[in-house]
Amino acid sequence: MVSFHHLIFCLLGSVLVSQIGCDGKVMMEYIGATGAPVKFDSVPIDDGLDFNFILGFAIDADASGNPQNGVFSPYWESTLTPDSVASIKQKHPNVKVLASLSGWSLGPNVLRWYDPEDAATWISNAFSSLQSLATTYHLDGIDIDYENFPKHGNTSFAYCIGELIALLKNQSVICTATIAPYHLTTGPYIELFNGYKDVIDYVNHQFYTDKVSTPKGYLEAFQLRASQFDKDKLLPSYEVNGRGIQGDAFFEALNLLQENGFEISGIMIFSADESLSDGFLYERKSQQFLLNTTSV
């Protein structure tokens, strides 16, 4: 059962965000996916932004990677407890917490989208299990991060995920839904987005997989993804100590995006786990950039 408080938040969420946010700008931060003992309280949070933590990951598989037909279980870092979610949201009313679905692997087991024998059953199981997770962990949304698909191409992914998001939103279980394609998975995600864009709030494209290291290359990659998805829902992204563009070149790329007519409405970072070692430098710089940026 969804609590009365959560129902009211979902109904009024967009109004609340407009009151506490900075021109509706959003900060997305993945957390809890690597086993590092990260905590919400460690992450710098500016109260002038709509700050979204994305828990990695909720997976419809058992601990050995065997599919569970839509029954999702939490596999994020154990320090990220239901009480800690409630606490950070109480301290910072601008914080939302999302569960990311699937990810790349569970231990040594690579995770894959599998077409369920009965789509309706998978959707029903997924709805029930995510509703339970949302209640337990005080979740506000989900992020879709399936990263491996059958080679034959035609799958039920777009239908199952799209209907799941729509159902969760229609029943006020969640307020926010995001998708996280990368350069090898744009096909299934374009199909999902085209069919269900009205219930998808942001596209957290993993630009660090596009193999660009310069601001000009980043601009070209962004232009391509903006033509595939909605440019107003597309967020630039950065991987801390990872792939793709690094350091100040990322912020040079953001300035170049603005110079070419793109409004930077938010930034996605992967991840807080890695940022533990550098004092969350890029989280701080990204939030400052968003707060200092005016609309194009």
C-alpha cells in the first residue's frame, strides 16, 4: 500500500520541485553499485537543485543471476538503508531517490534482457515487487539500465518497460522515470522512448561510452543523441575516473553545448562510489555549474 504522504508527494511533486529547484535543474547521481561503503550524507547536496540519487541496482534475478520473471530485489550497497533514505530526504526536501533496474552484471554474471514467456505476468510481477521496494525504501522513481539484449533485435523490452513505467505512474507509486541507454543500446531505448516518451522524464545517456575525449567530440555526440531522443530531456553525463571526457574538458563541453543552443537542464554523474576518493569534486563543480547557468 502506498502511504498517504507518498501519494501526495507524487501528485504535487512537480509543484514542489518548481518551488525549491533552480529553474527546474536536476542533478542525477548513481550510488551504491560497486560495493564501496558510500553513504548519502557524504555527498554534497545543494538545496537549490532537484537532486536525484539513483540506487544501483534493483535486479529481477536471484543472487546467482537466474531470472525471476519480473520480481525485483535490491542489490545496492548495504549502507544505503531505508532509514538512511528517509533521513536524507528529511534533511534535504529537494532529494528524490530512484532505483535503477538491472545494470550490467551481478557479480560475475552478466545480466541480459530476456523476453518473458508472458509479458502481462512479467509486468504484474515487476509492478508488485517495485511497489514493495518503493514503500520500503521511500523511492520516488525508477531508472531503466538494461544493457544487454538478444541478438535478434526484436524484443518485448519496449512494451514491458513502457507499460511498467506507465502503470507505476498511473498508480502514483513513482513520480519520476529515467532511461540510461549507451552507444550499443540506443536501438531498444529509442523504441521505448518513441512509444512512451510521455511517461519518461529524463534520458541519462551514458556519454562516457561514446568514446569522445574533447569538447568538440562531446558536442557531436550530444547532437546525435538529441536527434534520437528529446533534446529537452537529454542530460549530459560524466564518469568519475572513468571513460570518455575527463576533468575540466567536461565543463568546457557543457559551455560548448550552450553556445550551440542546448539548454543544460541537468547533469548525470556515475558515480558517488568513485567520488569518495576525491571528495566529490565533480559533484560540487557540476552543481555549481548548474546553479550559475542561465537558460539559453
